[in-house]
Amino acid sequence: MTTAFFRTIILYLLLMVGLRLMGKRQIGELEPSELVLTLIISDLAAVPMQDFGIPLVNGVFPIIILLCLSMILSFVNLKSVRFRSILCGKPAIIIREGRLVQQNMNKTRLTIDELYEQLRSQGVTDLKSVKYAILETNGKISVLPYTQESPVTPKILGVQVQDEALLPILLINDGRIMSDNLRVSGRDMRWLEQQLRSRKLSSPRQVFLLTVDETGTVECVVKEGKP
């Protein structure tokens, strides 16, 4: 039982490191080569977990080789456009000026049902409102509507508005003080303690969430059932 525990932990940590090296992507955003690599690594890790007669190194060594190969391919992708197009493919225009490009749909084996499903997920129901729809290499469709079909913005109306897009900095997360964020925000512990006292709080452990934005506005959410 102890052997199974440690083998599982080692393989799990190795897989987590490998996925972090591949970047923060969801399954639907993986390139074909990345998806194949993920499936192979998962299969290699599962065998030593189930069969204790197989040495652990027999599962770890191939995984390390594949991760190194993935890093090499990623480096080559950055340096060579041609290699990237061969490995990952190229985006394909599916709709051009409101009309289906059937040749590209046949080439990418994209069905009408799949196309309409992705269009509906982006709030598009009329093909004629789409100037371009592009099938990306990760399998998702990017939709570029005609300007007259796009949502109205202050820029289109020529109206000057104050920019209210502010980035809040998290200072307390579930009772824990984020010291690095506190320093980045230009505040110190004395300021934070004053904020807590002004809300009749005696400890950061009573706070579920506390943020401050660029204008100095503080948002504080107290834990439910605080003492």
C-alpha cells in the first residue's frame, strides 16, 4: 500500500509539471500535437500505477523524454513558421462576406451542424451578418461580424467616456494576507490594519476577500459566521 501511494504521488507530480510546461490551456484549446502528447503521457503514467511489477522508472523515463520532445517542438515552433504550419496546421476561412467557403469546410471536415453550434455559442444566427469566420488551429471558430452588426460602442458613436476599467489587487484571500500584492499596491500592514479596524474587524482571518483598485477603492467581504 505504501509503495502504491508513493508511486502515485510521484507520477501525479510529474504529470502536473509536464502540463505546466505545456502552458495553461484547456483541453479544447490544445493543438493536435499537444493533445496527442497529453493522451500518451496519461497512458504511460497509468500503467505503473496499476501494475507494481513494472519498475517506476519504466513509466517515468518515457514521460520525461516526451516532455523534452514537447519543449523542443515548442522552441522550433517559435523559430520556424513553416514548421509550425506543418505541425499545427493553418487557420481556414469558413465564411467570407456572408457566404460559406465550402471547399475549406470539406478540407477541414467541418459539418454545417458543427459550424452553427459554434456560431450560436457566439450569439450569431445569421450567416449574412458575418464578414469572416475563421476555423483556428485549436478547432474553435473566430467570428468577425460586419461593422453594422457589431455592438455599438462609445468610440463608434464618437462619445468621450471616462475609462472605468480598473484592476483590483487582491490583498486578503480567505483570511490570508497576500504580502507581495500588498507591497505592489504601495500599501503596508499599518494601512491594512486601519482598514480592518474601520470595519470593526480584529483579524485578517475574519475577512474572506479584500481588494483595492487603482483609485484606492477598497472592497471587503467578511466571512460568513465570523466570530
